[in-house]
Amino acid sequence: MLKQVLSIFTIIIFTTTSLSYGQQAVFDFQDINLNKEVVLLEGIWQIEYGQLLSAKEIRELDSAVFVEVPHTWTGMEFRGEKLPSTGYATYYAKIIINGELENLALNGKVQSTNYKIYINGKEIGEVGKLGTSAETAEPDYRNEIFKIPNSDTLEIVIQISNFHYRKGGMSRPPELAENNLLHEERSQNISLSFFLIGSIFFMGLYHLGSNLFRTRNKMNTYFALVCLFTILRALSVNEYLLIDYLNFPWWLSTRIELISFYLIFAFTIRFIYYLFPQFIPKFFASVPYYIGVSASIITLFTPIVYNSNLVPIMQVVTVIIGTAILYYIFKASLKGNREIIIALIGFVLLFTVTVIEILIHQSQIVGDMVFALGIFFYLFSHVIILANRQNQTYIKNQDLSLALQQSNQRLEKTVDERTKEINERNKELLQNNEELKRIHDEKNGLIHVLAHDLKSPLNNNKGLIQLIKMPKNLTEEQQDYLSKLEKSNGQGVQLIEDLLQLYRIESQQKPEIEAINVETYFDELIQKHEDNAKLKSINFKKEIKAEKKGFHTDQDKLQRIMDNLISNALKFSYENSIVHITAIQAENHLLIEVKDEGMGILKEEQPKIFHKFQKMSNKPTAGESTSGLGLSIVKTLVEQLEGSIEFESEPRKGTTFRVKLSDLA
């Protein structure tokens, strides 16, 4: 299908105007009131290529060649030769009018690419500069209105030259009418152009501005770009406002005309894809877009006489792509979607005026404002679609806002209920906590009283046992029983001491801070435990690094920490092993490490070693007693001194405790 369309439009575009030989170039307007009606001088004109002749000279030629205007000589057969796009020629026609008409004028229209007009042998005007070479000719596009002499017969000679565009000739038929009527017609065209330009400008500005106040929308951006380049094209064609009002040179205005055509094509395709991505293939968002952009770049940097040859190629591409998009939109519109039906109507209009514009550009038909009006209504159709979408979005947002408001109200009610429930539970928890605190305090007080009361009889028992052991007549069995009784009594005393110590620790939270000399302190501490170490042939290996300044901490609490850690290390170490003690004072911290080579702690028991009354599976190596409170006391004291404790242990290889204390100065 696309190949057939390509073939048809290639034929339309590249077919040259047929020639007529031996016909007189005469226009009879005697019955037309030129004071009220504008006539186009389209029809049969005499042409002579390669010569700039007067009316008399062209009439006296041995053989006359006639063409139908609008006309370009590019590619035509003239006296046995195929003409190029460049060159110069003379067009001639005789006009018969009512001799009583006065104040007539001729709108020479735009010709490719400059011309000079003679009427009855008198030059009445020139647009650009007529020349016989690229050096002497100057192109220009203007719709100039020239007053003509009063006469019932007008012999019109239009000499045209072109050395700067891809085609030359009388591409627009001149207009003949009363002078004021022609000026009024041109003023109306200019007013309509400005109206369309202003309308399209505000369409584009609105959609471009909408991107500034919300998430960037590619569809709005491409729509704004289509509007921008439509405005530029409207300014560079028809009445050529860029040249007339802004004094743009011909080459700049023409480049804008061509580039705007290519980019309108590129951005329109992109816009349509983002408008209907659900049924327009992604192919149309890329390949045609890059074709249009590439053509624009080529046009920007190459001479117009060469790059203007891209125009017919891009016209064919436009028709092919437009036909394909029209097919997709039509197919989707069969489902009855209102937006797509509006888009179909708009695109049919755009496609139609695009074809008309192509035919006008190829000098097949006459028309000026058709494309501008068509693309205005096409853009307006999409404004309707976008406005409808925004309206639907607004309605949806309103519904969502209402639903959210209702949901928030339900949520607030639920939160209030939950808050009330949580407050009641918190109140119960506070009461329970107060009760637990009271019970805990009573329990601690009871333990303290019991421990204190039990300590006295146990100490008395210790004295009685010593008295019983004094006589020498005790049997070996009696001595054994007394030793076991003494050991059991000692374990009870130790347990009571630990309980009393734990009670005092928990009761006295605030440390009593004083400065200690780290090196002296640890030397004395290790010396205190050497007697117990010798009982199992255990040696101490120490590493003490202290700063000159003292370390501020609670000396009593630190001593209890170290006594428990060293005592544990000795209890669970094998004979003839080593206990490593490290103390390093660095900056505002004291790093302590106690490492033994003993039994270690089973992996499954390691998480609970700091719990109260926890006795491990591994027992002291020499049968020493343990209360299960030592490490719990250590952890409590470390936390009171704003420190931390950690350990690592491997069964039968030993355990290492690391304590980090902060300087409390």
C-alpha cells in the first residue's frame, strides 16, 4: 500500500506542466468588474527561456512556446532541450479589459526567485534584482502591488531569473484588480495570518508553561514545539512577513521556511506517538523524527540551491508516514473512543491541507492560506483532546481527593480509638511497672536482710568448725567430714557476699570518680592475685601502657570488675598455664583484656554468660566454688562506668574478655 502511495505522489510531484504550441496568450476580462473582483492571471502564457525580451521582441519570434501558469521551467522540454532549474526567461500575455476602469493594479505575487514587470512597454516594478547569472541576480520573496496604466489592452511582460533555488519560473499567477481591492485583500490575509499566529502562539505557550508547574510531560513539550515551528512557517510563507516586517534576508527566510516544514513533520509525529502510545508503533517516534531533524541540519549548513532538492523527498516521506498514521488512528477510532475520533477528524484535515500545500508548492494548484488554516484547526482539535484529558484528570483527582479525605477521616477515627486503647494499656503498664518495682525493691530488701542474717550464723559455724578441728584425736574420716563442712560453709558465705555486693551495686548507681595511675594500679592488682595463681602454678603475663595523666574512674568498681575477671580466669585455667592481662590507656579510654588458656565456654552457653545465677557446664579446674553472679556483676559495673564488655571463647583453648571504659573526668 505504501509503495502505491509513494508512486502516485512521486508522479504528482515530478510531472512537469504540459506545453501548448501556437496558442495566443490572451486573457479577456471585459465582462468582469475589476473594481469588485480579483482575477488570477492563470492560464496560457508565452515563454521564451534564456532571453530577456520586450513585448515586441517576443511577439516577433518565429515560433512561440506557450505554457500554463502557474509554471516552473525546471525539467521542461524547450526547443528540444531539457531545461535546468537555474536560468532566466520572459513570460508574455495580453490582457483585454474594460477601458473605463481606472486605478487598477497588479499583485505580482512571489516568483522564483526575482522578477521585473513591464506593461505596455513600461517598467512598473521589480522584486529582487533580475540578472543573467548568480553574481548579478538577487533573490527576494515579496507580494508587491504595482499600479498599472489605464488602457483597455495590457501587454504584460514578466522577466524572471533564478540562480538560488531548485526551480525557477512563474510559480504563482499574478492578480489583477482595482488597487484598493488588492490592498484590502492583502491586509485581510495579513490580519488572518496574525490571528492564526497569535492563536497558535498561545496554544503553545500554555502547554509549554504547564510543564513548569508539574512533572515534565513530553507530549506538552512536543505540542509546544509544533506550535513554535508552525508560527515560523506562517511568518515565512504566503505574505512573507519575516521579509516584509522584519527585513529578514531571502536566504534566512527561506531556510526558516524549509526547516520549519521538516521540524513540524518531526515533532508532529513525536507528539502523536506520545498522545496515543497504545496504538501508534514506537517506530513512528524515532525514524521519521530523525529523518526530519537530519533534513533540518542539512538545510542549515548547505546552499539553498542544493538543499531545496530535499523538499520533494520530504514531501513524499510526509505523505507516506501521514497515510500510515491515518490508518492507525482510523483503525483505533472504530472502537468509538471520543478522543480518537476527534484526533481522526483533526488528522484528516491536517493530511488534506498538507497534500494541498504540496500541490501548491509544486505549482499544480493555487492557494495561500490553506495550510495555515488547516494546521490551526488541526492543532485546535488536539487542544480539545488535551483539555478533555486535563478535565478527566481533574475529575479523577477530585474523586481521589474525596476518597482520600474519607479515608483520612476513617483513619483518624481508627487512630483515635487505637490511641485511647494504647493510653489505657500504657496506664496499666505504668501501674504494673510500679507494682513490679515495689515487688523488686521488697525482694532486694528481703534478700539483703536474709543475706545479712545468714552471714552471722555461717561465720559462727566457721569458728565452731575451727574449734572442733583443734583436738588431735580426730579420726581421718572425721577430719574429711569437717573439711567438706568447712568448704560448704565457705561457699555459702561467698554466695552471701556476692548477693550483698550485687545489692550494693544496684543500689549505688552513681560512680565515685577519682584519678588512678593505671600502671601502679594494675601492678598492685595483679600482685594481689599471685598467691592464688601459685596454687595452680599459673603465671601472669602483663602488658601495661599508661599515659602520664591519670585515668578518672570509680576505683572500687574497677577493682571489683578486675577481681571477678581475674578470679574467673584462674578458676577455669589449667595448671601450668598463663593468664594474659593487658591494660592500655589511649586518649580518653582504657582498654582492658583478660585472656586465659583454660576450658573455654561452650558455644550454646555463650549468649547467657552475663545472666544472674548462670552456671556453665564447664567447671573450675581445681573444684573451686562459683556463685553464677560474677559476670553479671561485671557487666553491671562496666555499664555504670559508661563502658562496654565483649568476649570470645573457644572450648579447651581459653576465653578472652575485653573491657572498654571511658575517662569520666
